[in-house]
Amino acid sequence: MVSYVVTGANRGIGLEFVRQLSVGSDNSVFAIVRDKSRAAKLEGLGRKNVYILEADVTDRAAIQTAVKQVSEVTGGTLDVLINNAAFIGDGREMYGLSSYPPEVEDKIGEDLLKAFNVNVVGTVTVTNLFLPLLRVGKLKKVIMISTAAADAEFTRKVEHEGVVPYSVSKAALNMVVEKYAQEKRNREEGFTFLALAPGAVDTREMEGVTDPEQIEEMKKMFDGIVSSLQKAVPTFEGLATPERAVTLMLEVIEKAEPGSSRSFLSQYGNKEWL
Ligand SMILES: NC(=O)c1ccc[n+]([C@@H]2O[C@H](COP(=O)([O-])OP(=O)(O)OC[C@H]3O[C@@H](n4cnc5c(N)ncnc54)[C@H](OP(=O)(O)O)[C@@H]3O)[C@@H](O)[C@H]2O)c1
């Protein structure tokens, strides 16, 4: 039996991690969501080995409760932690650092701090609170879901000026992985810390977005990203399904030997991002 915790598990890539990991009925999969009332798709999996827990990654007390709940089921251990939850943006992702329009110019600092708070501080808090369980787990693997947008060379190649707070915070997250990996105790105990990018994945869900103008804007933004990727990387065949991206990432996670930390790899286990 292998135990997994997945954050941001109610939709997108997180939901798909839970779906694939819980196929093995021996596995225990703890799906952490912000709001259980929006976990219908998880519940719809109808799997007895999926435990739905509620915690915002910025809420330390809620994560402590989740750790306790996991511990009660597993007897105090955890094998694999997948830090998937992320703040992507509040609708200003298309702007560059110095091109926020005047009416929202003051939002850049706020956006940077929010991205850092969820994607870096939140991930570190979740990881630190689960570490005692991971230390007695069999596999000691901690995965941070990163992004090609955090890679400087890739950013140059695709000439991508936007999604700034997200990209900057994920670049910081890659260094977080390296710092955990270099902690003497973690090295000695055979921990594997991995920052892993999923590729470009179609997780567009317009759920809850009712404003036709906003829907149009979001579609335009995605289409723009896809066509700029296609221009820069002619072999790029379009957005992958969450199923394909998660299958590839799980191969990388499974193959990772004890103590083989890396910051950071693509879904192919290398630096090929698309
Ligand atoms: N899709 C892609 O092409 C792509 C590319 C590169 C990297 N990634 C990475 O892959 C991961 C999943 O992406 P996705 O496309 O599946 O994203 P998504 O569909 O936007 O889902 C994000 C998830 O994170 C959760 N979340 C956000 N803020 C949270 C918080 N403060 N506390 C707890 N949960 C929180 C969301 O919960 P709510 O539903 O409650 O908001 C949701 O479950 C992310 O780390 C992302 O950076 C995705």
C-alpha cells in the first residue's frame, strides 16, 4: 500500500492525479481541496480509498488538521506528497511587469505577493507540516508541480512577457526544492524532492465564470498562448489532456530513486518542456 497526499485536488491536474493514483485499490489517496462543497468531481470518482480533506494551503491550522486526519488513517505515515495547488492569476495574467494598465498599475505588488504566498509559502507550510509523516513513510517523495514558465531559457524562446507573478513564484519554488534537497537530514534519510512541470495542459474550466466578456477574454488568452508556443516550438502539437500529462509525470515520480532530488524536470523527466 502506498499513501499519497495531493493538494488542489478538486479540478484539473490535481483531480487527475487522484483519479489515476486511486485506481490501485491498495493505495490511499488524500485529496486536499479548499472547499468540500466544490468537490463533486472527486466525489463522483466513487472510490473508497479517496479521502477528501479540506484546507487552503495558506491556512496553517487547516493544514495541521489535515495532517492529523491523514495520520489517523495511515498510522502516522505518508509515502508521497504532491504539492499541486497553485494560484495562477486574478485576471491580469496577460500583462508584463511594466505594462499593467494605469487603472490597475498598483496591483502588481499585490499579485506578486499573492502568488508568492500560495505557491511558495503555502507549499512550504504544507511540506513542513507533512514532513514528520513522510520521515517514517516508505518512499519519502515530495513533488512540487512547477511550470516551464519558470524556466528562463524557455521564457526567452517563447518571448513570453506575461503570467509574471505566477512564473516568478514558481521559479522561487524550484529553488525551494533545491533547498529541501540539500538539507543534510533529508539527504541522509533518502528523501527525493522533485520540481516537475506538466507541459501545457488543457485544464480550462469556465465553471463559475458567467460573464461572456470574461469567457471570451480567457479563450483569447489561451489561444494566444497556444499560438505563441506553436510559433516558438514547431513540434508542439497543442495542449495535452490532464490524463496524458499526469500519466507522464507519474512515470517520472515512480522512476525517481531514493535521494534523486532534481529541480527541475519536465513531464518527460528531462528539460523538454512541451
Ligand atoms: N495547466 C497547465 O498547462 C499547467 C502548466 C504548467 C504548470 N501547471 C501547474 O499544474 C498545477 C495544476 O494546474 P491546473 O492547470 O490543474 O490548475 P487549476 O485548474 O487552476 O487548479 C488549481 C488548483 O489549485 C487549487 N488552489 C488554488 N489556490 C489554492 C489555495 N490557496 N489553497 C488550496 N488550493 C488552492 C484550486 O482550488 P480551487 O478550485 O478552490 O480554486 C485548484 O484545485 C499547478 O501547480 C500549476 O502551476 C499547469
